[in-house]
Amino acid sequence: MIKDKVVIITGASSGIGEATAKLLASRGAKVVLGARREHQLKQLADKIQNAGGQAVYQLMNVVNPSDNAAIVTLAQETFGRVDVIFLNAGIMPISPLSALKTDEWNQTVDVNIKGVLNGIAAVLPTFISQKSGHIITTSSVAGLKAYPGGAVYGGTKWFVRDFMEVLRMESAQEGTNIRTATIYPAAINTELLNQITDPEVAKKMAVSHEEYSISPDRVANVVAFAIDQPEDTNVNEFTIGPTTQPW
């Protein structure tokens, strides 16, 4: 069940993270919010508290291991424990390889791969010690199949897919009872499109998302479903997108 669970959410200031924080808090979870934009974090925490929920926040950049360690500490010091971490922070500056946007390649690896590793490294000792915990990550449909323009972005999301499956198996082997869930969103109406600097790619993505995208709260519903399963049940993969999306 969701009520009273302590849930850390990265990338919480907008989109999927924000929608998930609102939904889980409305169902009794104690949410710990992390992102790079403090103003949005404070607004979200205030909204949740004004609605009768429990929320705290911390300014963080997932590429910094110390920020990840600090938000786990914040959760423990504020609410006494950690039950779930939703590693949702990510970027999507897609472009053709021929454009050689190498700075974006490296930034994508830092956020989408190292950010996940840092979050898991920060929380795993706690989950191992208490022999329970739930790790949820946001991958992408680009982590299931290849798309032109998405070589680096998709590669980071394929990494998440493999990493989470190994984590699930090792946790079962070691008897630590850590549950995992990887979410593969398709066309979701978030701010990710704003990060695309290649004009042609940005135009195509904007057109397709305008026609097909669904709201982030649809993904939040899936996160809540995963958390709400009995402790002996692990639903480890979800692909979610618009019913009308033809690719």
C-alpha cells in the first residue's frame, strides 16, 4: 500500500516527477522531492502541504553523488525511513550523430546513467540493511527500440533497462527483498522537448507530440500501481504511451 510510505522523487519539479509527487501525497505517502529548480520545488511542496499532504524538498543535481546521499539523509531525518526511490530525473537532447553534439552526449550520459547510479548507490545500503525497498526508474521507449537521432539518449535508456533487471535478479538472489520497476514512456507531454537543440529534430518531435502526447499524470498512475502491489509482488516493467500513437 502507498499510505505512510516515504518516497524520494528526483526530477520532481515538473512533468512526471511533479505529477507523481502530487498523486502519491494525495494517497498518504510522505514525499521527498529533489530537482535543480528550487522555486518550483518549493511551490510543489507548498501545494502538497496545503492540501493536507506531507512533503519536503532539497535542491539537487543527480550527477553529484553528495546530493543523492543528502536527499536520502533528508528523508531519514524527516520521516524516519526510506521505502521507495523514484529515479526520474533525465534529459533528452536528441540529434543526429553527424551533428557531433558531443557536449550533449556527455551531459546525457552524466544525467541519465550516472544520475541513476548515484541514486542507487545512495539508497542501496539502507534498503539492504532493512531488507526491503523499492527502486523505480524512468527509462523510455527509446530504451526498447532504436530511433534515428536517439543513439546516445536511447543508449542511456537501454543501460537503465539492463541495470534494473540485474538489480532485480541480484536482490532476489541475495534475499534483500528489493523491488524494482522500470517505466518506458512514449509520447508524454513534458519539458523534455525543450532540451532539443537540433532545429529539424525539435520541429518533428513537437509536431508528433502535439498530435499524440498524453499527460504526465498517466505515468504517475503507473508508478502508484507499482508501489501499491503487495510486498511479495514485483511488477518490473511498464510501457506507457498514447492509445493513438502509431509507432
